[in-house]
Amino acid sequence: MRRLSFLTPGYAQKLTLLASVPLVVAVAAIAVLVAVQARALAEREIATLETQLINAKKVELHNYVTQARNGFYYVYGSAAPDDADAKRNVAQILAAMIYGQEGQFFVYDYDGNALVSPRQTDRINNNWSGETDSEGTPITDTLIQIARDGAGYHTYLWPKPSTGKEARMITYVTSFPSWQWAVGTGVFIDDVLASVATARADVEARVRRTFVYIGAITLAALLSVFGTGMVINLRERRLADAKLKRLTQRVFDAQEEERGRVARELHDGISQILVGVRYALDNARRKLERGDANAAEPLGKGIASLGEAISEVRRISRDLRPGVLDDLGLGPALKNLTEEFENRTKVSCTFNTVVFRNRLDNDAKIALYRIAQEALTNVERHSGATKVQVDLRGHRRGATLRISDNGKGLKAMRKETSPGLGLRNMQERIDQLGGQLRLSDVPDGGTQIEATVPLTHLLPPERPLNETPKVPAQ
């Protein structure tokens, strides 16, 4: 179970993962866009390269045929259409024009008979009308038709003399119209296709490398994000642990301070009163044993002192958790608090409030009551004030408790004493409610504490029992 809980991501890890998703999506979109654009650009470049290479081949073929025609034009130009010797002489010249390992000239008459084919002599004097390649592309008939039209190019598959395997060939053919010959030559373009295939493979390799680079950059970015998130998470966790330790220490200090206050009140108040009661009861017992008629006097004092002890216990109980706060609300509880404060300290204390129904939720009531307690305690211990004014009001933004005195003021008190747990407790209580705590000096001298809780801590007004809900008109 511990291992599973360790593997379960926390809030910070989930936030980091959530922040990484847009990064991964953006990088993936960029990678796809780069790949598409790179392929499109490469295809345009490859198509341009292929066109340029094929055009170069076509120019080369045209030059071959032109040179060959010029070589025997002196024979053809002066020969009659039925001059068999001239035809034989030209055919011999063309048959001798073998270049490279694959190049040759061919001659077909308009009927489809092969007259010249030096590298494939078995084709000579055979009719090849209707001949097609393995892809079904017409060869002989198309060549003859191009020659009839004047001159042009034709592409088809043809066996290579060196290997016997088919390869793609571009042929340029022209005509000897008086002899009704189609004369031409061709070159294989497998080297062009190989160059194009090589270029495409190079593009694919570059695209793959680009993906690898983008993936490496993305991985580095993700590792950086996760590393930074882990560092921030560890730092925040350390800070949170330190704050938690300080808060725990504050809680312990507040508990010890409260225990010390209760212990002092028990010792200085109730304990002394109970000692007096015990002394009075013991004195009354001795007088009763002697038969003294004045035994009722110390007994009455003891009963009165016991009543004081009961009142003191009630006061301490009210300080710890006033029942009037739960029964009657914040206004009556603060009024009771100020009256007891005035009776105990002889400091003139005035409490004002508007018609403020018991609409604060329990957390807000307790927080404002404790803030009032802490403020009055500070007035009693540090301010030296003779007048205190407590004001509680509700408004559109929430509720505000304002406590002001005519004492020394904040600056003088800060010089004499350092900020204690009281002010920190007030600030933490109001922070828990999402409110505001403001401390300021009164212009005529003194201190003002203003605590405001937001409207979210006010309960909606209760509907009277005899009120019926309004039905909207149909």
C-alpha cells in the first residue's frame, strides 16, 4: 500500500502533467506541420529536378537525331523515294551509330516493319505493329504516328541490352516522309529515376531526423518542466512543512497561554475565594462547637464567598465558550462581553450595533467574538485606554466589527512590546474566513481594529412562518 500511495501523483504532479499536455500537443502539431511542409517542398524540388533531368535527356536525344540526320542528309536529300541503294546506305550508316552500352538508332517503315535495330537484330524485317510494353503502352504504332506528325517524344518500357530487364526509356523519333520511315533513338532514364528515388529517400531521412530532433527537444523540455516542477514542489513542501511547524508551535503557544490564563484566574480568583470559604466554614464550626451564638456570621461570609466563586467559575466558562453566543447570537454576546469588561476593568465601554439579525454563520460568529476578546485583552494590558467603543454592523459586502480606544496608539505600543500571539491569532482567524483585518491609529490618539467578513458568511434571511411563496402570474 505504501508503494501504491507513493506512485499516486499528488496535486503538484497532476498540475505539472496538466501543464505538459498542451506542450506535447503543440510540439506534435509543429512536428506534423514541419513534416508536411518539408515533404511538400521536397516533392516540388524533386519534381523540378526530375523535369530538368528528363528535359536534359530530351535535348540530348534531339541532338543525337539531328547529328545523325546531318550525317546522311547528303544521301537522303538527293535520293528518290524508291532509291533502294540510298535506303540501304542510310540504313547501314544508322546501324553503325551505336553509342555507349545501350544507345542505338532504329528505323520503322510506316507499316510497322523494323528496318534497323543493331542491338536487337532479330527484330529486323519483322512487323511490330500493335506492340506494347508490360504496362500496355503502345510502342511501334505510337512511334510511327509521332513520325507521321513530324517529330516528338515517347516514353515506354524497353529491355535494356546490357541486362535484358525492362527499364523506362525516352525516345525521340522523326520522319523521312519521302521514304515513309520513322527514325529515332532512345535513352534509358533509370538513372534519372534512381536520382529521384535517392532524393526522396534523402527527404524521408531528413524528415525522420527532424522528428528525432523535435522529439529530443520535447523530451528535454518535458524533463525540464518535470524537474522544475519537482524542485518547486520540494521547495513548496519544505515551506509548507516549516509553516505547519510554526503554526503547530503557535497552537501550542496559544494553548499554553490559555492554560496559563485559566490557571492564573483559578489561582488568583477561585482558589483564594475557596480558601476564604474554607476559613469561614472552619471558623463557624469552631464557634458552633463552643456554642457561640455568633457562629452564623462567619457562616454567612462563607456562603457569600462561595457565591462569588460560583460567579467566577461562570465567568471563566463564558470566556472559554459563551453560551449566549449560541443562544442569542453575536450582538448580545458582544454586549455581554463589553459589560463584563467594563465592570472588571472600570474602563468605559460602549457597544453599538444596528438591527443585526443572527445571520452570521457559526465560524464568523466565533471568529469575530474571539477577535473582540483579543482586542479588549490588548486594551486592558497595553493601551492604557479609558474609553473603548465596540461597533458591529452588517452591510452589502458582509459584516464589520470595529473596536477603537483612546489609548497610546499602535506606534507607542510597538515600541514598548513586540507583536504577540493575540494579533497573529486575530489575523489567522480572519484569513480563514477570507476577510480583512485592518489596524490603524485614531486621529485623536488610540487604536482602531476593524475586522470584516465577506458576504459569503452571511446566511440568507429566514422566511416568516406565515409567509407564503409568491406564484408568478401565468
